[in-house]
Amino acid sequence: MEYLIVIAVAVAIAVFDDRVRGKKKVPPPTVPQDIPRQRKRAEQNAKFEIPPLRGVPSDMQVTFDAEVLRAQELRSKWEEARREAQRAKQLREREECAVRRAAEETQAAAAVVPQTAVRTPSVLLPQVTADTMARAVVLAEVLGKPRALRRFPQR
């Protein structure tokens, strides 16, 4: 019976508290809002009169530094030479690849072996080498545990 009285008093206090102070303010639900657009006032604000400049010499001459021009010229020549070297390297690699493919095709044609005796590596599995394993270990350390294995805070 005492519990009922305590509960009734708590309900009465809550009701009278709301009537005296007003209802509690509840924040509006978070709903995605439209992206605010710029208003047309930007056009009005863009027009303004430029005041006259004081103390500026009337005859200004632009000078160029010869060393800067030479450095820019050397830089452009260096970049062009580097691009040409890369093109030549790519062309050499393509030629070597074509020669290698032709040699492999001739070897494959010369060595006709039944398909059951030849063991082909799996296309789905990556090649495991010492270098790839080292990279895998480094990446595992950098990336950390998968999210599914991390502990989440209890709500």
C-alpha cells in the first residue's frame, strides 16, 4: 500500500511540474535537410567601387630574373628528357615481352605434353613468395583487426 502512495505522489509531482513550468522541450527529430543554396545577394555584394590607390608609382616596370627563367627552361628540358626516357623504356619492355611470349609459344608448341600430366597453378590463389608474405604481414599490422573481430561498446 505504501508503494502505491509513493507512485501516486511521483505521478502528481510530474503532472504539476509540467503544468507549472510548461512541457519539457524535446529537440526536433534529426531529418536530413536540404543543402543551403547561395542567395542572389552575392551578385549585389560583388559590385563595389574600388577606391583610388595612394602612393603607387605611375610607371611600373616588370622585370624578369634571368636565373629564374634559366631554371624554368632547364626544368622543362629535364622533364621532356625524362618523358622520352620513360617512353623508350616502355617500348623496350613491350618488345622484350613480345619476344618472351614468342619464345614461350614456341616452347609450348615444341613440348606437346598431355594435359593430364601438366600441373597448372591455380588462378584463384595468389603466388606465395617471401616478398608477398612480407607485404601481407606489413599490411596486416597497418590495417589492424577486421571490424567483425573488434569489440563494440555495449548500448
